Amino acid sequence: MTTYVVKRIHDAPEDTDGFRVLVDRLWPRGISKERAALDDWDKDLAPHPICAPGSATGRNGSRSSRPAIGTNWTPAPRPLPGRPSGLGRRSG
């Protein structure tokens, strides 16, 4: 049976760790590749930013341009094909 152990990247690597994989879309700040002592970095296993906890705000705390899932949200209307946006009818 295979055993998986979840650890923080900031924890020091141990001899008993085995195969170490970073599962995150962004490389953590302040951690060098040598200090991390990783065998692999799998970005595709990490949760999508929209599905991740705290997805209403980004990592830097800024509000997302998209509302939370389940809210009533309608995208802004797009201009008609062949008519550049921002151009209205000529007056006069």
C-alpha cells in the first residue's frame, strides 16, 4: 500500500521523506530550489485558482475580477461584429 504524507514546503526535508513533489501552480516565495530538495513540481495536480479556497481574492489579497460562483453575474455586452466598440451614432 502506498502512503502519502502532506508537508509544507517551508518544513525542512528529512531523510525519510521519499519522493518529494510540490503541488502548487506558483513557486513559493523565499524558497530556493536547493532548499526545497524536490524531485518533481507538478502544477497540473494543484487545484484550479477558481476552485481553490479563498479564490475570491488572489494571493496578493486583491479582489478577483470575477464574482463568486453562484452569484447573479452578467458579462458586459460585446460590440456587434463589424462595429468598433466605443463608436456611437453620429449626432447632428
